[in-house]
Amino acid sequence: MKIAVVAQDSQYPNNIQRFLTEADKPYPFIAMIGGVHQVVAVAEQEQPDLLMLEGQHFNPMELQILHGVTSRFPDLGVVMLCPAQSPERLIEVMRAGVREVLQTPLTRNVVIEAVERFQQRITLARMPVNQCKVLAFIPCKGGSGATFLATNIAYALAALENKRVALFDFNLQFGDASLFVHDSPPTTSIADVARQIQRLDGSFLASSMLQVLPNFGVLAAPEEPEKAAEIKPEHINPLFEVATRHYDFVVLDVGRGLDAISIQALDRADLVFPVMQQTLPSIRDAKRMSNAFSALNYPDDKLRFVVNRYKKNADITLADMENTLNLKIFKVIPNDHTVVTASVNQGIPAIKLDRRSPVAKSLQEIAHELSRGAGQGGMLRKFFTF
């Protein structure tokens, strides 16, 4: 971080440089004797990250010059050094682009704390944007196994692919996703987060989740179905805004019903995985769900239909399903009743219970492809053309 100090009195740059040296912060440092009129030249020629400007009574022309500089260099942090000012005066300089005001006479702690704040802002601004992917699993018909797939794929992404994963149980009235990957009941739920949505940040979100692994947490549905009414559509966007900044994947276990909350969650998903089986009722409901998604203007490449409990010798073949639905099946999950039943009953993910089982291998394959697609930064659909 490069620091520039523009002041009429040389004591300001001298003292600030001394404070930085004493605090072992040897930032590149430029000192300029002058006022607002020198700021333009300093900003253009030196391109500092932080500009400390001595000033007390800027006239309208000087405020206009300062505003022009902060508009041309929006990443430049400007700190004003001055005696105590009236609120009206502070508002004027803030409108001109001043980020902070340090009251004179300056002290070492005040200067160092201000510098550290700006250093932190710069560090955060230069961090690469987290390329979080949101994956939604929804059953075409009750009992399709969407919760099993959502929880186990989320676990595989964290355990095998070393991704930061959050799973949200959006089956708000009767959700039990946490039981599929953990044997302890959750102490907080999405309803608790909704009640305190104004204080939601990364730490609060993490503390509200049941931690399955250090990099995998589940935000459970409410234990009491009536508490689902506390969750409103306006809570959904803040929840996703925070989660997508702190996790590589946000996995949604969505109930079968489509309402204002579930649709808003599905809107935020990069990929939606409708889960179906090789039965006529399931195929009929898959067709209805496909039509519903078309009505919501979801593009075809957002949808990934999955056939769960797949049997090669079933009366209804994959070709039959694809012809009836007029769509491609993304993946099949083999029928592995013994392992799946043991996994659900014990609350142990299938890949942990029996990693070599057919169902575990299918889950690992999907998790690896999802991880590979996200890791390469492109749209996931590039990796899911089969």
C-alpha cells in the first residue's frame, strides 16, 4: 500500500512517517507540502492507495476538485486531517469523497488504526471473487431420494474434494436433512437465522449450522413445522448473499412444493437436480415439474434430471424416460438398497459407510465433476454434456 500525505504544515507528514516507522509499517511514502490543488498531481503521478489530506475549511471550488479526484480514482482512500468539525461540514467532505476524518492533533494509535483499516479494505478488495456454485435438489415425487442425494453429494464435495460446503434444508416444514449425515439433532435452524437476519454475517451463519466436518455445515429446517411460517421470501436473498461469499458450494434440499420461498431459492441455483425414479407416477410428475420450470423461464442447461434407484432390467428404460420427457437424463444412481438403508438409519454418509459400494462410487463421480467444473471457473454446463 502506498501512502501520500498532502499538508500545509510539514509536521503532519513527518509525524505520520515516524508513527509508521515505529509501528514497523514501512509502506512507500510520499510527502507533499500544499493543499487540495496539489491532490490532482499526486493522484495522477504517484497513484497512492491512501491519501491523507490536511484541511479545515475547503471552499466550494476545492470541494469540487476533491470530488473530481475521488471520482476519477474510485479506489483511492482519502482521509482528512483536521480539528473537530461540525456535522454539516463533515457531510460536505464526505460527499466530496473523503472516507474518514482524523481529528488533530494526531496520535500514533489513531494513525496506525486508520492505516490498518485501509490496508484491510485493500486486501479484501483485491481478493479473488469466490466462485460459489449453488446446487438445488428437488424430488419429482415424494420418496424419490432427493434428500439422500443432496446430503451425500454435499458431504462428498467437502470430504473428498476439500470444498467449503453449506447445505440448506429448504424442506421447511418436515425437513430432516441433518439426520442423513449426523447423529446429533441440530440446536438451531433456518428459522433462528431468519429471526435475526439483520445481524447475519459469515460467523453468525457458521455458528447456526450443524458442523458435520470442519468444511461442511448443515443449516437445518425448523424442528417444529409451525416455525416455518417465520421464514419469509425477503430472508432468502440476504442468506444467499452471505453464504456465497464464504462457501465454494451451497447445496439446497428443496421440498417438492413450489412456493414463493422455494422458487426464490431455486432462482438462485446454478443447477437444479430434479430427482425421479423408474415408475410411471414419477415420470408423470417429472414432466409436470419440467413444465413448471419452463414456466419459470429456467433454461434447459440449468436442469439436470437424475434417476435414483436405477435398475438396468426395469420395465421402463432410460430411453423410454427420455422419449417421454423429451429431455436427457443427466445421471443414474444405482439401486443399492442395503448401503442406502444403513446409511440413512445410522446417519452416516454412504461414502463413509462403504466407499466401494456402487451408490458411493456414483456419488463420488458426481462430486468430482462438480468440483472440477467449479475449479476451472467456467459454467458448469461445459463439463456436463453427456
